[in-house]
Amino acid sequence: MEKPYKIPKKITAILIYARPLLVFSGMLFAVSVMLTRNPILYLLGVLMIFTSMVFDLVDGWFAARFSPDSAFAHLADRIMDKLVYSIIFPLISVGMIWRILFISPKHTKVELLHAIFVLFLCITVLVRDNFASFMREFAIRKGQEPEPTEFTRLRTIVAAPLGALLYAHAFYIPDGPSLKIYSWISWMGNIPIRGFFICEIIFLIINFSSIAGYCKKYGTYCLDELCLGNTHLRRRILSFFPNALTVMNAIMGLLSVFFAYQGRIKEAFLIMIGAAIFDKLDGAMARKLGLVDPVPPSNNKLHITFGGIMDDIADTVSFCIAPAWIYYICLSSHSDRTFLHLPISIIASIYTVFGVTRLIYFTLDKNPTPGYFKGMPTPAAALFVLSPLIIFMESVSQGSEYICFWYYFCSGIMIAAAIFMNLYPAKYVHVGRLMDRNPWIGKIDIPLVLLFALTPYLGYFAFTQLFLYAISPLLKKFKTGH
């Protein structure tokens, strides 16, 4: 070994193997905080967790730079990730419950909801890690070394900072010592719940998308040994995975309605993006696994499957009923009688009926255009109508003088989206396939959405993009001169 590389390789080993020790020390300090409520112990625990976070963010670069061919180092890094997540996320879940019982006994319903949501998030993280390990084993046995996907890399980047922030929030002790470092940490411990919800929803979507990605890429390896050539058994087993994603699509739609009831329209919009992602993934997985092909013989009849029915039901719930419901929730909550109110229940019903009509047409259409939709797709329409609602709710909360304008504007967008969905001569590009063929689009747009989600301008940014997509057939005709 050359001398110039001895020290960097030792640093790499420290970065990889010291993380579980740091997190375990953070757990001991957290238990001590729960028993003694000592702010100094809380400070030490946060420092341990944040040091582990820094190690997690830089150890991959060191390993790739100084130990690029070390299979053991990469395997050890994965095992260390599993140990760290197995400690920190259950610990955070316990800490959230402890916080609302002892630190905030007069907690609000939102704080209780946040603690329950963190519990669900922790379970998802652990399930995803074990499932990923299982799928990697099959890939290795088949002679293919798995490579990290885009969702997996993004998940690794988000997991460590989010775990550290949640730790600082869960075990925060008010009225600590007058130290600058403690005042800085106190700021992290008092981050608004809304900010945590946004980060946690994004992280939840990434985890479920990572699970779907592993199923899509390596699921066939498992079935080769399970089914032993039984085609019908293989299809029944395979159908579980896209059907599970379809169910998650519907759950996301209902969850967005739940957040809208809490007045958190921005979080509802982000959850609706998650529903659109699951809608893309279930179809992509079904095509990847060969489930869209009819079981022979087909006799050229209209092929309707249980999975297709489930997909239509989930799309109806998430992209037809949920947006109309959220629209009604937002506009009906505004009690100002200084201007003429519209029949919002009728407008919401019109949108729902037109959305269902669009889904029926899409299902029965025997001459689809590859790479395009006839009429605006329902996921895009759902996001299109929700984006101005973000602006409307922010105007209401700020007492803006433009409340009346946004009230009528949101209603107009609902009607316009209903028309665009059934404008069948218009050809809308398939955004999912476009992003698959041009990955740079997603690499630019997704970080921008996450960035604007932390600002008051998410509604403006999202509406601008979706408006351009809504009029894209007209722009295309104008550009080609036809």
C-alpha cells in the first residue's frame, strides 16, 4: 500500500465503522434525557447524531475515491446503514410519543398526527431496508451486482439529515443553558410541524418508490425459483406488486384529502404528486412484468382485468374525487360574504363526472397514440387544479386583498381542467415516458419542486408548469404551423 493512501483509507474506515457507535451513543443520551430531562445530555446526543449524519454523507465519496474496488467496504457501508437506521428511527418514534406526553402535554391534534405519522414513517424505512436486502440477495445469486438507483441515492441523501432533525425535535428540552450552540440547536428543535411534514412526505414517497424500483428491476429473479414454469401462478404473484402500488395511489389520494381538512393544502399537493408517481410506477411495473399482455387465447376481445379495474378505481379516488373534495374543502371554509359565492358543490361534481368520463374513455379506447394521451391525463389535471388552491389558502391565511380573485380563479381552473380532460383531439405528451427518455428533466424539475416547497411560492411555480402543459397541444400546433 502506498503511503499517500494509508491515511485516507483509515479515514474511510473510521467514517464507515464509527457511525453505529455514534448513533448508539446518541440513543443512550436520548434515554438519559427522557429520564432526567437534562439539557446538557440532549446537547451531547444531538452532537453525536449530527456527527453520524456528516459521516454518512461523506463516507461514500471517500470509499469511491480511495477504495473503489473494495467489495467489503461497500457491503460494510450497507450494513452500517442498516444498523444506523434500525437504531435511530425507532428511537425517534419513541421520542415523539415521549415529547407529546411529557414536554407538550397540552399538545394539539396536529402534533399527535405528526407523532403517528413519524411512527408510520419509521416502519416504512425498516420494511424498505429489509426488502432491499432480500432483493439484492437474489440479484447477486443470479450473477448481477445491483447498482443504486436514483431513488436509492436520493433516499440516502435525505435519510440522514431528516433523522438528525427529527432527533433534535423529539428530545428537545426547553430552557437550556445560555450557550450559542444550544440556541442554534433549539432552533432546530422548534422547526414548525409544517416543515417536518413536507420533508417526511417527500421521504415517504422516496421510500415507497425505492421499493417499487427494486420490484421492477429484480422481481423476476425471485419468481423464476418460486413458480417453476407455472405461468398462471407467476401472473397471480406478480400482480400483487402493481396492485399494491395501485392501492398506495388511492391511499395517497385519501391522505391528501385528510391533510386538506387540516388546512395543509401544500402538504396535500405534495401527497398528490406521490399519488401521480405511484400511478406511473404501477403501470410501468405491470408492463415490465408482462402483466399487460392478455393470457392466451384472447380472441381479440376487450381485455379487462382485476388490476385494470383497481387502477381505474384508484385513479377515480385520487385524481377525480380527491381534487374536487379538496376544492370544496378550501372554498367552503372561506366565510367572507362580501362577494358573490359560486355553486362550488356543483363545480366539484362537474369535475368529478368529467374526470370519470375521461377514465372510461381511456379504458375503452382501442386506438391509443403511443407516447401521448388523448385529452389531459387525470393526474396532471388533479395537480393543475390543486396548485392555485395553494395560493388561495395562503391568501386567506394572510388576509390578502386578492382572496376574491383567487376564489373565482380556482373555480375557473376546475371547469377548464374538466374540459381539457375530455378534449380528445388534443394530444398531451406522456410525461413519465418523456422523463424516462430524458432523465435530466427529472433531475432538474424534482429538486426545484422540493426547493419551492420550502418557500411561499410553490403554488405559483407548480401552476406555471402545469398551465404550460395544459396548453402544450396548442403551443405544438402553433409551432408546427398546423
